[in-house]
Amino acid sequence: MAVKQPKGKIVRRLGVNIFGNPKYSKLLDKKPNGPGKVRGAKSRGKMSVYGEQLKEKQKFRFAYGMSERQFRNLFAKAQQMKGVTGDNMLSLMEQRLDNTIYRMGFAISRAQARQMVSHAYFLINGKPANIPSMRIKANDVITSKDKKGIQNLIRHNLSLSHGSRGSWLAVDEENLSATVSILPSATDIQPVGNIQYVVEYYSR
């Protein structure tokens, strides 16, 4: 697992519900201060530039459930692509299959989506897919397996209000499928943090 620390503490330390699960939004409302900090206590001082960059990097890495090595490799790939490195990073993260399932509304969090993918709940273009980090392509068709238990879980998740559905996805809730209309771009994404700080962190 990429994230071994208690997720509640991570959310409180970073100050944002990076995991998507509604229960962490409730936790932040109840305990807005970081772990070990008393409500209303003064901050120790302004965080350094490096500290800010590290914090923003952790937001993205934890949110998408990536190891440090995976995240660094993603940065390297984004650098090699045409266009703005930060925008490329956002697009590559959104293209992950587990994130796509989350954006479809078939899972209430990326962590749940990752587990569902690992257990081969979905097909891409009719073929089983069980690698959370695999990237989707334009015109891919993602469907759920024809099993009652799986489909009941997905329909339950669809009934819950959470996150934002990807505008680059055409979701068919009746047939529990989705088509990737186009690849996600930075303008389609509400980032969990400052991606430019992440680029600066790795460009040091």
C-alpha cells in the first residue's frame, strides 16, 4: 500500500479531504486542527518554501494512492511530454483506471475504486482489467462485470453524492458502463493542491 499512515491523521495534517470519502469531510469539520494541535492554537510560524512544496506533493500522492517511486516516474513522463509539465501530470493522474472508476461514480473513494479494480470488477473494451495504475485511452468502454453483488454495490455508490464526475466521461448508469469521450485535460480537473509546487519540488 502506498499510504500506511492513518488516513484521518493525513487528512487533518494536510487540511483537505484528499481521499474523497465523505467521512473525512465530516472529520475535518469536527477536528479542523492538525493532529496534536489544540483548536485555536497559534501556528509555530510560516512554513518554508520547501515545506510548502512537500506538502502539496503529499496531497497529490496520497490522494491518488501512489508510491513515491510511482509519483516521481509520473513526473518524469510528464516532463517528456509536450505542453506544460504540471498540466501533463494532472492529466496522467486522472487517466489512471482506479481514478476513472471513482470519477464515474462507481466507487465512493479512490481507495475503494482501487480495491474494486484489483478484484477485477471491471472490463475495458470487453477484456478484464485489474491493474489500478493502468491508463485509460480515448474511446475506451468500461463496463462492470455481470454479477449481482458487484452491480448492487455500484448502484448503491451511484446513489450517494460524492466528488465530481469527470466531464470527459459519458456514463450510462442504467447499463453500468462509461465511455471515455476524450482524455482528461487540466481544465477538466479540480486539483487537490498546487501542482506547480510539485513541479518545483522535483525540479530542485
